[in-house]
Amino acid sequence: MTPSTKTQFDYQFELVTQEIGIVREAIEGHNHSFFTIKGWAITILTGFLIYATQAEKPPLPLALAMIVVLILFWVQDCVFKSIQNVYIKRSAEIEAFFQGPNFAGSIEAGALVGLKTPNIEGAFADWLSAPFSRVLKVAFLPTIGLVYGSMILVVVLVVVVGLLM
């Protein structure tokens, strides 16, 4: 198809196809970040546990520092997850468009009807309106809250058991 025979629909379809690729790459990139962040947290926790189990008495200042570090990793993971949710929502919007009646109508109309594209930046407008609540909403998902909550619980238990011994 030469540039002169391309329709508005062709250009918009090309843009939405590129947008799908960008959105999927962002979702996968965030998945990689989650594993990296959790890996760092687990590595630091393991170092703390090795040190704490060999110490004569529980290292309270180190335990408090460890809890602060775990909370910071938790917050970072939550921020990334809340941002990933924006991409997931945009991906769902695009998929719903292609599976719904608007796509067939768009082909007939010669332009995308019912889907604004590209709209990645527009998708973040909602997130930016209340970033704290979006981050807090994901903080207690099992894949996040359970992981970091259990790590913090392990630190507390190590200190308590060390005090009782």
C-alpha cells in the first residue's frame, strides 16, 4: 500500500498496533522489575538472618533498619505495580475494542471509532490524579503484601526469639 492510498483507518490501525507492542513491553518490563526488587529484598533478608542467628543477642538497631528497608522495597514494588496496572488497563481497552462491534464499524467508517490512539499518556492522567491511593490499593495484594509482610514478620520473630533465649 503506497502512502497515497493509505486511509485514516490505516494510519490509526498502525498506531494502535504499535501502541499494543509498547504496552505489552511495559507490562513485561514491570514483571521483570518485580522479580528483581523481590530478589534484592530476599537477599538482604537472608544476610540479616545469617547475621542475626549468629549474634549473641538480637541486633535491634539492625532489625529496625531491616524493617525500614523492607518497607521501602514494598513501596517501590507497589509503585511499579500501580503503574503496570495503567498499562494493563490500556491493554484491556484495546483488546475490548478489537473484540467489540466498534472495530467492524471502524473498518466501514474508514477511521477508528470509539478508541483514542495513541493514548498511553492519557491513560496516566487518571493515575496521576491520585497516585497515593493507587499505590495503597496494590499494597495488600497477595503477590505483594503477603511477600513483604511475611519478610517483616520473619525479622520480628527472629528478634523476639533472640530476646527469649
